[in-house]
Amino acid sequence: MSKKSTLSNPKSQLHIRNASLADVPAICDLTARVYVEAGMKGYSSGAITGQINIFPEGQFVVTVDEKVVGYCATFITRGDIALKPHSWVEITGNGYAARHDPGGDWLYGMEVCVDPEYRGYRLGQRLYNQRKKLCEERKLKGIVFIGRLPTLARRMKRFGSAENYVREVQEKRQRDPVLSFQLRNRFEIIGVIPDYITNDQQSLGYGVHLVWRNPKVPQGTATKSEYSGGRLADSVRVGTVQYMLRRVHS
């Protein structure tokens, strides 16, 4: 689908705002429809409620004529947690954003999804911009998350490994609908992680570890331990990370 900046109905009203508890049923329905093709379930009402209650400023919805057509979930964490390999269940508290740390220095992007019927209207870009704005307002070092690879399963035979596929996308020899978009938004790859979401059939469980550094906040000097493998806080074991390319230094 070609990218469009305006909705097909010029009278439609598009808004981005913080999510409220009244939005919970609509968000649950949205995520269920978005992830059905990946073999995954949408968020439960308890998880969405938890996200909003724990960090209301970090959850956003896009509405068109008051219909929820996009959702973005974030929480604050520490670099020594989020910049090391981890799984989605571990870092997000099984989707509840339970590891939100108001004293942290990084914004974790745990979710961005758009209604399939509204893709092509740059709603994902609007949500990414909103996350960056929040990061800058909070004077955080940047945004970190692990992104899906929804076309990997059908391309694995051709490329042989997730690392090879990601490398080809980074070198612009292969286009990926998600990763290419993230790279255009100036996110940098720091690794490829297996078993990030184990039931993600489209991504074969893999995720791409990405960071965006806030240009308005001094980054300091990254140490090797900040970006290399190991364990999360609380001695949580994580899967082996297969880092590719170079280490990232701020």
C-alpha cells in the first residue's frame, strides 16, 4: 500500500492522546486483530489496565472519529537492564509494564500497533514521534526496544539465518516492512536476540535490539558491560544473544 498522509474521508477527525481506562476494551480488540496472523494473542484487559495505571503518560492511542486505530505502550527502565539481552516476558512483566522504574534513564517501547485497515496513513510514524517527544520531555537518554521481524519466517530459507537477514536489511539490499521503517527513524541495531517472543511464528521468535539516542541529552561513555550479554537485574536468566555488526558506543 502506498503511504498516505490524509485519510480517505476528509471529514474524519484524527487525534493522538494518552490512553484512558475507558479505551481498554478497544485496545484489547485492536491488538487481537493485529496479532492473529502471527499466531499470538492480543493483550488482556488486565495487562492494558496495568500499563495505563503504572505509567499513564506513556500510553497513547490514535483515534479516527473516536475509534481506536493505533496503540503505543512504553515504560521507563534502566540502561543496565534494557541494553542487555532479554525476553519480552521478562522486560515487560508479562505485558503489564510491571518493571516500570520512574528513576530510570531509558524509555522502553513495549508496543506499537496499527489497525490493519488504517495502515498506509503514517499512523505508526505519528506514534514513534510521540514516543520521541515523551523521551525528550522526560530528558531520558533514549528509546530502546526489541522489534519483530514479521517477514522472517517466509524468508529464512533464502537468507539462512536471522542475522544474515537483518544485515541485508541494514545494508539496504533487502526491505523489511518493520525494520526498514525503524532504521529510517534513526534507530540503531545493537543485536539480534532469539526467543524474544517465543510464540511469534512470523518472526520465528527472533527480535532486533534497537536504540535511539536522545540528541538533547548527553550520553556519556558507554561501557562494555552496558551493551554486552549477561543477566537482567534480579538475576533473571536470559537466552544467548547473537550480537552482530559492531558494539554500539554512545
